[in-house]
Amino acid sequence: MLWSSLSSQHVAETVLIMTIILLIIQIVCVTLFFALRNLMATMIANTLKTKTLVGFGGRSSREVRVTTTFNNVQSYFKCCGAHNFTDWQGTPWMDTHNDKTLLPAHAVPVLLLKN
């Protein structure tokens, strides 16, 4: 066997080197995670605003699925929009609904607040 032909010192050195390499990889991964987490959060929020809120309330089968899913997510997390209720301003849904379908204090879709 391969290990039996190596001295115990060589085996110990190999294990030490492999352990150091794994430690360095872990440190790099953790550093990247913390360095990029704000960037990822911003990218996700921007995608929600540009893709999801724009298609909210549409009539196509895809837009209906988006609307249902986004309603469920907002109900579960008790939130509105990607950041807050102001994300709805300027969206097609907001532009096509009159004040009777909006809450006066927040101007968000009423159906988001139904259980």
C-alpha cells in the first residue's frame, strides 16, 4: 500500500499541508460571502423591482403566476415590495388602479394585506 511505504513524518506533513489548504479555502469562502452579501441583496431587490413588480397583476398565465407567488411571499414575510411600499410607485399595477383599490396610508395593493 502507498501509505505503508511513506514514513510517518511524510504522512504528518501531507495531512498538515492539506489541512492548511482547506483552512485557506474556508477563509476565502467566508470572506467572499461577507464581502458580496450586500451586492447580492441589492441585485435580488433590483430584480424584484424591475421584473416582478412590473409584471404584477397582468393577465397572461406567467403574470398570474408571478402575482400569486409574489402575494404569497409578501403575505408570509409581512412586507410590501422589494424594500418597502414605495417600490409600488410607478409600476404598471399602480398606474392602472384608482384610489379605491389602494390603502390611503400606504398606496399598496389591498390584496397583499388579505389573509
